[in-house]
Amino acid sequence: MSIIRKDKKEWEKDILGARPAAKEQEECPLTLLANKYKTDKGTNRGANNGYTYTYEYYFNNFKDKKIKFLEIGLNNGGPEHGSNKIDRKIEDYPSIRMWHEYFSKGEIWGFDVNELKDPIDKSLNRFHFFQGDQGSEDSLKDFNDTVNKKYGNNVQFDIIIDDGSHAFYHQQLSFTRLSGLVKPGGYYVIEDIHWQPDKRRLVKGKLAEGEKPVYDSGQLPRTVNTKFLIKQIVGDPKKNNPGAPNSIFNKFKKLRPEFADDFINNMKNFIWEDPNPSGKCPRPQRLIILQRSKE
Ligand SMILES: C[S@@+](CC[C@H](N)C(=O)[O-])C[C@H]1O[C@@H](n2cnc3c(N)ncnc32)[C@H](O)[C@@H]1O
């Protein structure tokens, strides 16, 4: 298979073409904040995903409420880019800064496998950090225990965003063990479903000879594509025929019997929402927005 490289001009045209005009950005407060703090959820950094246009639409109502919010994944450059160690100290947390300012009364939780570099910014006085691995049953249980202990049993979150390693296995285990925390009417979001940590994506020079990256697809437990799986459960079951013996649904049950039933049962509480309701998000195909049914 050959890789076709676009020349720089063509690539810039793609990116700029996908970038909304300055006036649109001005009209979207969350995009302005994303750009101020330089997270790629906005339109001036890295992949310029512009997810903020979608988030502004769904989350605007939560803005000045006392919500509980969790994001998995705090800063680019983590072990998903090919390190064989989990030894990075996170120096900044752009999306946490953005959420902290946007949700002016919200409790903002950040969950990351890497620790934070001292001193943690004290001006973020509603920010709580939890160090854990989203691929570990123990860490996910610890997180549940920690928030239950802090807020009382059966604590509920308004919004959870998974912007962690993006590995399918991690996305699926995290949803299984964290989605029960989402309150009716709240949201569970999975970002960057087009991207997998894989040795072909490694940042050059990070590994010495013979070392293996922590999240190479060959090292993580095998599973199916997250988007196709969710589509079969809450998308259009007739079209996707989940009952067929070789369906993604059945493959998932065979590959991950230890949590497949929990994943499927939890997913049935959610509704698949339009990832581009405003029509302004440049890359909606990279996003899964799930809303918990209002029981
Ligand atoms: C894409 S970056 C997050 C970007 C940030 N949310 C933003 O918008 O600027 C991914 C983050 O996921 C974290 N991560 C990678 N693997 C993880 C794991 N197994 N558990 C928890 N966090 C993980 C990385 O350390 C990194 O900070």
C-alpha cells in the first residue's frame, strides 16, 4: 500500500477550508476560549477540530450552573504517541483551563495517566485531578470510589468527555465503568474516533532499539472499532443487523466477554446525538456525542 503525501499548499487548503471564518469564531464563546488556551478542540491549534461549535450547542445550558464535569486526557504528547514509559509530567492543561472558565461554577475533574507537574495552578480553584489509567479496571473503580467519597454515594456528573489515549479498548472500558456516573439528560462524549495509537504513528526518536510503545495496537487487548460498535447498539439496528453471527456486536462479545454485556447495557441508556447540530463543526465525523435518556 502506498502513502500519498499531500504537498504543503494542498494540505493548508484542506485545513483552512475546514476552518470557520473569524466572524463565526467570534460568535462562539467556547471556540474563543479554546483558542485562547490553545487546545485543539478549537480552531487555531494542531488538528483544529472545532469541536467547540458542537459543545457550545449542547453545553450552553450548563454554563453557569453548579455542574460536575470530567475530562479524560489533559494535554497533547502523552504515551499514546509512542513512549514506552508513562513518565511524563504534564506542564499545562489547556482544555481544563477552557472548561474552568466556561463552566464558571462547575467542579472540573481531570483524569490522566501522567502526573501533573508542581506547582498545580491554584487559580483553578474548582479543578480536581485524578491520576489513573483509563485502561485499568482498578483505576476506574478508584475514580468511582473517590468521587462517591467526596460527594456522597450515587454522585452524578453532567458531562464526561473521553479525550484520552483514543485506543478503542480504552474508550470502551472507560465508557463501561464511567457512563453510570452520567445523570439523565447529561452527556458522554468520545473524541477523535478516527485515530488509534499505533506504532506507525510514533514520534520518531522516542524509543530506543528493542523498546516497545505502551499502546501499540498489538499490545492492547483486542477489540472492535468503537464507532461501528456504538452504531449497532444505538444507531440503526435494522440496517446494521447486530444479530448476524459475524456482526461487530457479536465479535465484541467474543473478544471482550469480561465487560461486553456491561458496555451494551449501559449504552442502551444513551441516545446517539448529531455531532454537528450547528453545521459549523469542521470535523464532526471524529466525534461521538451520547446523551443519557431523561428517565
Ligand atoms: C489528546 S491528549 C488530551 C488533550 C486535551 N484534552 C486538550 O484538549 O488539550 C491525550 C491525553 O490522554 C492521556 N492519556 C493517554 N493514555 C491514557 C490512559 N491510559 N489513561 C488516562 N489518560 C491517558 C495523555 O497523557 C494525554 O494527556
